[in-house]
Amino acid sequence: MAKIRLQKMDINGNSVFAPCTPESIELAKTIPLGKEIDIEYSFPRNTQFHKKWFALLKIGYDNWAPGEINSQYGTPEKNFERFRKDVTILAGYYSIVVRLDGTTRVEADSVSFGSMDESQFSELYSKTIDVLLRRVYDSSISAEQLDELVDKFMGFV
């Protein structure tokens, strides 16, 4: 199933939908004229806010010092993808799944555009700040200061 982003337009009093991204325009060119297609729609989330959440995680990851850890397999390395998933889980966005051996595992929920609406994502952003303040910064900085830091990092301010 292909995804295409459309924009509603008015042409001579008629509502029409037209592709509005370069990828969608190219995909639309592959659909034969007169061919009917079915479309499920959702309203896309704010892309900048999605990027801001990843910037928040990046800043938290860069400031996180896990300390000396040794395991039977050697010294583990920091991993951004694992950090992102752990923060998402600690923020309360997870599922518990059963493994083949009967044990359970906690999996981070998807933060993709199709998985969360804007209000859910906004709540995740807020809870991510709370997790980072507890686990990375030990209250040495406020939620407002962290959000301002993210804005500066992204060039918003």
C-alpha cells in the first residue's frame, strides 16, 4: 500500500484533492487516468514538532552519562535508538509482549505519524521532558529551561 499526501483545493466551486509533496506527485503520476483508488486519510502531525521531540532526545542523549558498566560480554556502548525507546517506555508509551520462550518484554510504542495524533504526541513530548529531568538532569535544570534549550538547538529562537 502506497501513501500519498493530498491537499483539498477548490476549483470552480468543486472540491478536488491534489498531491502536495514531491513524493506524492511522483506517485500520482503512476496511477492511470480514470483509475479509481481507495484512500484512508488522517491529518498529518506537525512535522516541526516531531523534529523538536527528536532534538529533545538528542540533547538528553548527549548529556546522559550512564557511568561505568561492565557485563559478561564487555563494556557496553551508548546507543541512541535504545535510549529513545527507553525514554518512550519510561514516558508511559509501551506495550508488553510475550516472547516465544514465554517470558514478557516491554516494547516502546511507535511514534510514527500514523500511530499518534497531535494531542497524544504533545503529551509524549511533555512526559519526555519529565523523564529526562528525572533520569538525565537530576533536576539541575527546569522543564522550561530544557524546552528553551531545544528551541535554541533547533534555531527557533
